[in-house]
Amino acid sequence: MKIKYELEFSITSSPQLLYQYISDPSGLSEWFADNVNSRGEYFTFIWNDSEEKAKLVTKKADERVKFRWLDEEENDTDYYFEIKIIRDEITKDVSLAITDFSDEDEVEQSKLLWENQISDLKQVLGSV
């Protein structure tokens, strides 16, 4: 049983540019995984020797993406990760809200991994 957790990161970028980096395989390859391939709604995320498959279940331009992880037989699991772009209407500040799942004893490690990945994204965007 995995635990759901949420994170939020402030990012200096337009929602349109940010969306390309969270929804497109080549954009995701620049910060999220070593390589990302897609065939339609199915994505393969590659890190070193590890490969995970996910199905793109929600995609709303300049707003959000949600991927549901697949098991070894490529069936949907209960687990997903979602990246939402939040834009403050008053200040126009932009942030990313991350929803993900992790084993109970790995939540802090998973949060650190996201922090590192978002740091990489900020570098790619020139938003450091």
C-alpha cells in the first residue's frame, strides 16, 4: 500500500512553456527521466537500467497532466502522478503542484527526488 503525497514548487515560467516540459516526451526527457518514449497515450520512462510504463489519463493544455502507472502486464494500477500548473490570478506567479505515491518508508526520499527533478527543470527553463 502506497501513500499519497503532494508538493508545490514555485517556477518562473509561462504556463505554455512549462506545459511543453510536462506533457511532451522530449520535454520530459530533459528533466524527468533519462529518456521518455511514447506511443499514443502510453509512455515509457527510462532511468539508468530501470524502465516504467504509464498511461496518460488526463491532459489539459497549459494546465495539467496525469499519468497512471502500469504493472508488468501493462494493466492500470491504483497509482499515478499528476503535475498541475497553478497560476495566481493576482500576482501571476506560476507554480507546479505534484501529486504522487510512495511506499511509506520512502516518502521523504521520493520528495527529495522530486525536488532534484524540479531543480533540473528550473535549470532547463533558465528559471533558477
